[in-house]
Amino acid sequence: MRPRTTIFLFLLVAALGTFVYFWERHQQNTLERREDINLTALDPAQVDGMVLKNASGTVKFKKRPSDGVWLITEPFDDRLDPALAQRLLDLAKSAQVVETLSRRDLKDSDRTAFGLDDQNAYTIAWRGDGKTLGRLKIGKTGAIGDTVYVEAPGKNDRSDVYLVLAKPDAKTTHFRDEMSRPMAEMRDQLLLPFKSQSVVGFAIRHPGAAGEIAVQRQLIAGREEATPWSISKPLKARGDQHQIDDLVGLFASARVTSLLPPGPDPSGLPPAPAVELEFQSQGDGKPCAIRLYPPATPEAASVTGYLTDRKAWFTIEAGFLQAIPESPNDLRANTLADLDIKKITTILIDNAEGESINLYRIGQRWGMLKPDKTFIKASNDRVAKTIKALNEAEIGKYITDSLTTPADYGLDHPFQTITFATPEHDPKLGLGAVTPENSLVLQFGKGPDEKLYANFKGEPSVFLMFPDHYGLVPAQSLKWRDLQILDFARPSVRRLQQTQGAEPPVILTSPPRSFDWKATRAEADVTPLLAREAVERMLGRLSNLNVNDWISGLTEGHQALQHPTLELEVDVEYYPDPASTDKPQLKTIQLSFAPSGDGKQALFYIGHCTDISEYFYISREVYSQLAAPLLKAKAP
């Protein structure tokens, strides 16, 4: 190759490389060339103030030290939209650069075209501890996707112009659009400055009406829960928890339809508001007060209101005015109780004409303390159903809120008093003490008019209950007993004997740690006739036997079992002490059953079990499973 040709090719390659270099630097139609540059890299925790300038002027923001709420301080005072505050802080933390345009390649006309001149640019400055921590100048929307042109004035190492992502993801709003809002639209649109979970009380006042409605609760320190809502004015009463929660949630999540620009009061309003509301938050000494004025016409879709703490007029949907109760009775509980079964550990039932019943929950298991100070298992299901029934029992009528004459309602000598308490019980340390602070006492009385009345001791309200509410809380200890009477493992069975009527019993035996059975009947080996699947099904039911109900009277059960139709005897190995290395002991359990009523049509069977003095009922289905033939055919 000639030297002249070589020089020509070299110059051509160099020219093409230069062209490609400058071409790529000026192309702005792709998002593939992202640069790892952070224009601000500020710590949002250090930012306590911001200054934003847009077409409507300059607005200043300040973070309130007590709770971190962002406020507008100039040119007027109000709360800043928290979403806008967070977006501006996110921009301070990270301005994601897509492309860099070198300052030396730009003309003043380019900066004007990009909207970075002083007349058209928006500026944002972040301040902390009295100093400017960072500043950006925001221009027009860029040529690449959701980007804007940005400068970082005042930084020698950031003199270039950048294309910055203005919408990094689908959930993020375009921050140039946010920064271009008129000042009045930067205000917080939420009606309340706190969440519903932190509200501890509110008051409702209707000007011209006597008194106010006040509702309150307490948040429990260190736990994400609160005491139940209660009405404190004009009377003391239990609140309807769901209705009050819904009302607080409605106002805590409410957004105004518009905030009127700062200025003179709106014209044409009545001299007095229709209602005044005041919400109190935990840890916030200053309540949020709201006035709502009557609608201009009955058909009006919105009403005008005033936020006294923000000194701001607003409009909101007329439905919010209609949702505010006018009487304390509108917020009262319409059911008898609001008991939390997860918290209750003690139920003490005192029956004026009967036995006392003491129930305690240790861990997840309810037990009943007998008069001889021994424990027996109580029915978890009965406890749950009783508390559910009390919580769902609708009050017939509020009789009085001033219990001055208890005898009028039979409450001077209640026929039943139930104490619900929440002390902790420990298997080793014993039962926790019931105190006025951890307990609630419900009492039922029968008035001279033979009607049923209820009252929570220490409270003035008396409720008229419906007649079918008699017996909501069973007055017999037998009704509280656990319905499970047998609970043993199938491999622990060493012997099983089944006797039906006058027929010879079938006797099954099994050696330890074996699943093989030997069957005898009338001293004859009938093992080949053994229906093994039927045996296992029967033992499966017997080893986890639950009764349908207990029988309070002994006469019926004793008479029925004079001639049992089914008798079972089972020998079970058990360890008195699970930690012991001693050999297991053998316990013999005997059961007998007879039909209740007509034997052929009986739906239930009466039963009796060893070590249990009471009789019980089982269903016909369970009886059939226990009486299933254990042999395929009769032995000779």
C-alpha cells in the first residue's frame, strides 16, 4: 500500500471517530446511557427547611420539630401536602441522572431553550441548621422520556446541565408538575393532621344545643392497641366500637374538595356553624378543631368549613355533615357487651340461688375450680359461645342513665353476677388476683315487673333485655365442663371389651408396642373373624370421645342405664408423670350406654363413664360407631 493511501485512511478513521464522539454526546433520544451521578446526595434527616420558587412566586417550608410535620411558613401559614414534602426530600436524597450535557458545549440560547434561564426555571433549595445544604434549578421537560433539564448552581464540580428522571417509577408523580403547583395547591388536603390509630378522643358540639358529645379512649403504652371507646359527655356509657371507629376513620382519611385561598372570610355563610368538631391525638397537646356550615341549599353537593388551627377555609362533600351524630345515643353500644376473649383469663359466676362457678384460663386451656379446690377441664367452646352470645345480645331499651333505685330493676339483689377479669395465671405461681382495675362486672336483675334488666357494676346505665336472654350465662357448673371425656393414644390400648345387650362380649387383647389383636368370645379364639378396620375406626372414635351435652339430673341417667344396650371396657397404659422412667400403669375405663326414649327412634343415647359422676348424651351416629360389630360373623 502506498504511503499516501495509508495517511488518507488514517485521517478518515480519525474524522469518523470524532464525528461519532460529538454525535453521541449530543443525542438525547435514548435512556440507555445512564450515568452514576447524584446531584444532591443530601441526608433528608438533616433537612429542616425548603425554599421553592415557581411561576406563582416563592414559598418557604419548615419542618415542625415536635412531630416532623412540614408547614408552609411564607407567604402564608398552613400545613404542606405531605406527599409533596416527601417527593422534594426524595429529590434531595437522589437526583437520578440520565445524561450529561457539557457546559462548554452549550450556548445561552440552549439554556433558555431548556428552561434554565432565571425567568422560566423553578428552583428548590434545601436548608438545615440555618445553612443551604443544596440547590437545584429545574427546567423544562426533556427530550428523553420522563426527564427534566437540571442545573446545580453554586457547585464548581456540577457546572454541567443534566437530564434527570422526573418519574423514576409508575407510582411516582412527575416532580416538575408538582413543583409547578400554585402555592395554594401545595397545602395539605387531608382534613386531620393525624391518623385514626392515634386519635384518643373527639367532641361534637351543635351550636344552640345544650352541652356536647364527648368520646374518648386511651392508647396502651408499648402496645398497638387501645381501651374501648366510651362516651364521657353528656353521660357515661359504653360506645359502639365499630361505629365510632368508622366515624374516626372517615374524618381521619377525609380529603377536602378544595382549600380556599388565604384571604377574607367567604360571604353568604350563616352566622353560626351547623356543627363544631374537635379531634385530639395521642401526644399532641393541641386539638384539631373543625367548623362545618349548613349547605347553601338542601341539594348542595358540598359544604363550607373552617380549620381553626390552620386558619383555613375549605369545602368538603355534604355527606360528612350528614354523618355526624346529633345525639349521644347514636354512638352508644346497641349490644350488651364488647368482651375480648383473647384478653379474658378469669370468669367468676355468682348465682344467688345456686352454685358459684370459677373459670380460669391458663395458656390456651380453660379449667374450672371445683369446691374441693381441684381443677377439671372446662369447655373452651362453651366459653367462646357464651362471650359471643353476650357480645351479640341486642339491648331492648336504655331504661335509665341514673341508677338511683336498683330495686326497681332487681339489681339490689342480682340473681346472677358475672365477673370478667384479665390477670395472668401461672401454673407454678398460682392464680392472678382479680382487682377493680382488671375486671368488669355484669349483673342481671329481675324487676318487680318480671322483666330482665342488666347493668355493669359501677356504671349508671340500666338496659332492658329481651326474655330470651335469660340463661345467656349458664348457671350450672355441669354446662361448663369440657365435652371431651376421653383422650388417649391408640397404641396405649392393651385390652378392649365390647358387650351389646345379653350377647357374650368380644374381648380384644394386644401386647405392648404391637398393633396386632387377639380376639376371643365366650372363651373361644375368634381372631380369624376379626374385622380389623372396624376395630380401628371404633378405637379412633373412643380414644377421642366428645359428648354432646351433660345431664344435670341423676334420675334419668340412672334409670336408663339399669339395662344398658352397650358396655365398653378398655385398659389403657399411661404414665402418671411424663418425666418419670417408671413403667406405665394400667387404667381401666368403663362406659355404658342406653337409648334416651324409644330405643328404635332415639336421636341421643345416655352414657356414663368411670370417674365421672355425671351422665351425658352422645348422638346416635357416635353410638353407632362405638357399637359397630368387631367380628365379621358370629363365632360358633
